[in-house]
Amino acid sequence: MFIIRGGENMDEVYDAEAMQEHMQKWQTWMGGMAQEGKLVGGEPLMNEGKALTNGGTKVTDRPLVEGKELVGGYIIVKATTLDEATEMAKGCPGFEHDCTIEVREIRPMG
């Protein structure tokens, strides 16, 4: 799984045409993984959310104060090793805008 954090707010950086060009880069990158049979799925996340702590008794509105901590989306890929997934993540267009990608293996339940 790729957990995508931070980066610049695209709405503030791009006009509509430039945003479309940037989104095309994402479609090309993800489309390439899909053609190889390696893309399981992924979506951007809304900025708003809630965090539950203290056994679910404390609810805090999100996003986090620091944009670099905000999880903006996720992508689930098929890879045989963590290193292979890491290599796949290197093509992410979000790096053009200072995002961070955390590459994690999903542990099966049971």
C-alpha cells in the first residue's frame, strides 16, 4: 500500500489547465501499473475527517495542522517484495509537489 502524505495544495498551485495536465500524469502512472496487473485500487481522500482516541471517547476534527502530515490518498498495489513496491512508488507524480509516500505491506488477518 502507498500512503500518500502532504505535498502542495493543488488547487492553490494550478489553474484548471495545469491541474488537468498534472492529473494526466497520475492517470498515466496508475494506468501503467494497471496494465501490468499491479494496481489493485486507490483514491484521493477528502481533507476533512475525525480522529478517535481514548478508546473512542475522544473525537477530534481533522485534518492535522501540518499539511505534510495529512494523508491525501492511498494506492494498493500487487508486488512480490517491499523493494518492488518501493520502486513502483518512485514514479509518483506527487513528488513534483513535495509529497511523501509511505510504502507498507498489508498484513493478512488471521
